[in-house]
Amino acid sequence: LSLHDALPISDDQGYGDLSCFGSKTIDTPNIDRIAKEGRKFTSFMVASPVCTPSRAALLTGCYPKRVGMHQHVLFPSSTKGLNPKEHTIADHLKSQGYATACFGKWHLGNQPQFLPTAQGFDTYYGIPYSNDMWPALRRFKCPDLPVLRDTKVVELIKDMDGQATLCKKFTDAATRFIRKNKKKPFFVYLPHAFVHGPRKASPQFMAKAKTVEQAQVEEVDWSVGQILKTLREEGLEKNTLVLFTSDNGPAGGLSAGPLRGRKGTAFEGGQREPTIAWWPETIPAGTTSNELTTAMDLHPTFATLAGANMPTDRVIDGKDVAPIILGKPDAK
């Protein structure tokens, strides 16, 4: 059984934006290491080429239309969100005694009844929608960008220096949560605001990168490294599954590698994501799978790995792909 699950998600990052997936301009040593020590998935698809529907599908295991989240991305003025009656990965694992936390960009409804704390997460620290939804977005009138702890606003992001702090803030919150909950099962969902525009990274990454996109991807790589370092320091690595992916294909300045299309398109560049699973001594090291897998498969797969059946009172579109993730011979 997997006693711990960590799910770091990048935002608007393309298939070609990691060195282990072919980038020649971006250095991602920590993610490359989990690829070397784990398993790469070269045909992993998300359910939509934009944020809100993709995230809804990942968390529920359902096509966005089935859960009513298919029409568009949500804005600060949106009154809808993911129905709390839907069954999320967090709901499922919480029912099995896991401590559950979300750190980062939510984007599934910013009203209290739709926030992570109503969707199976014990705790939440992050921004309720995309980081570009603030006063500088001229097409729509938006307030200052709020940072929430659970359901309360604890900070406002008012400038680009504030934007640059988001990756570190969410990462630090995640590592604190892991240390605090190391004695029990936990699920950490870490959906970064990086590399969604407007873009700025922490000063040490901006100083050595040629572009801001490179700086942000490399800071996300640092974040993955911090999660792994924390797991190793606490002796948790052999019973923790870490899975890294992105919510949709690349926006401007980023790369889909060899794939056609990008964010917002239904070509593969919009929906096929660089994905890696790591679980030392359980997932075979240095392996690659080209089997078709999807973000919707994560919910039933995590349920299997936690030793608990999915609910039978609803349709879940995703499939249990644990045999593929675990590298079982001939798994389809």
C-alpha cells in the first residue's frame, strides 16, 4: 500500500519543458532524478487543454462535462464551482484516514462552499484562481489576488515581486505539512501557480536564467527537490508515491516539444503532459511507459494503492492503471 501520496502539478507547462523530456534550454535535475529513479509516461493525457476542466477531471476521475465543469475557466466573479457532492481524491483518501492538504492554485470555485476545505482537504493554503486574475488583467475587472489559508484571506498579491514568492510559499507549506503528518498516511496536492503568466520567479532563479519561463520551470524543479529531500530526511521515501505532471499544454514562451498545438487546443500539445511517477523499490527505476493513461485515472489508481474501493453510486470515467504505474509486465 502507498501510505503517502504527493502530487505536484505545474501550470501551463508543455511536453518539451523538462530536460528529461527533451528540453535543451531548461535544466530540471530534480525532476530528471525522479525520472531516473522512477517511471516516465509518454502518453499521459489531461481531460482539457485549459485549467478549470482539467483540474476537475484530475481530482474527480470524471470527464469535465460529467461534473459540470467543462464550459470555461472560472473567474473571481464566477458563482459556480465543483459540486462538493462530487467524490474527489481527497474525499476518498480522507475517508481512509489520510491527512489531506492542498497548497497552490485551486481554480475550482472561489466561494466558500467550493474551496478545498469543502472538497475533502483538511487544510488549504493558496490562491483560489489563476494568478493573472488581478487588476493588471485589463479584459476583466479583478480585485487584488488573494492568498487564502483554509477559507480566510491572509495576504494580497499586489505586484510582480509578490507573484515571484508563490512557488516558495506553497512548497514551504507542503514540506511543513509532510513533517507534521509523517506518522500517519497523507495526501499532498501541490498545484503550482508557476508557470502561468504573469511570470516572475524568486531572485536566485531569475539571476541565472536566460528567460523568465526557464526561471519558473527551474524553480518548480527546485520545489520537487524540496519535497523529495523532506521525504528522505523523514525516512518516508519507500512508502510514498510522488507523481509529477502539468494541467495542460504550454502557453507563450514554453514548448510542446515534438507535439502539435499548445494550451487551448485539442491537439496533443494541448493535452499530452510530461508525467513521472516515483516510489523507490516499488516503481521500477529508469523505465518508460507509452501506454495511454490519463489524469482521470489517478483517482481510481490512488484508491487501489490505498487499499480502498471506489464508490459504486456514480460513474467514474478513469481506470485503475496501478499495474501500468507499477511497471507490471504487459499491463495495458
